[in-house]
Amino acid sequence: MSVQGSCHCGNVRIELPRMPDWVADCNCSLCRRTAWRVAYFPPEQVTVSGETIPYIWGDRMIGIHHCPVCGCGTHWQTLGEDFGKMGINARLLDAFDESTIEVRKFDNAE
Ligand SMILES: [Zn+2]
């Protein structure tokens, strides 16, 4: 059963094929500020609708998207190279409950 999500204002809507089995809690310089919980899916399984703005930094491998209206971080995706996956901010999913899902700590601090 597919899973829906949206940013706070509803401008951006996300659809995934299912709830993720686990999400990442990353401590890199960006994630520790934004507190994303990232779910990974192949891009062809993800539908993102609505305008988003990418933030591009560092090695310029990915764009980290947010809603231009309410500011919620929505997803990241590659800028060219095929990663075979993209990241979705699971906090936006309608039924997301961090107490019921495995949270894996990613150590990407510099
Ligand atoms: Zn929004």
C-alpha cells in the first residue's frame, strides 16, 4: 500500500510504494541542523509533486530540496550520476512515527 506525505503547507506532495523499513539519522553538517530522517528508495518508485528548490553544496553531487513556501526539507536526489536511490525526508510522511521504526545512526561528521 502506498504511503503519502507532504510538506507543512501542502505545496509538495510525496508518494512512496510503502513505509521504509528504517530511516537514517545522519550527523553531517547539514543533517544535524535540519534533523531529517532519511528513507532511501529508487527514484522510479518515488513521486514528488509541487515546486521544490535544491540546495547544492560541497562536492555538488546531490541537490537537497525544500519547499519554497514553508521551508520543509523534502528530498535529495542526484544531479547527474546514477546512485540508484534518492533520499526522502521521512518526517513528511503522514504516518511517520519515529518510535515505531528503526533509526540507524550515520556517522558522517567531519
Ligand atoms: Zn510547503
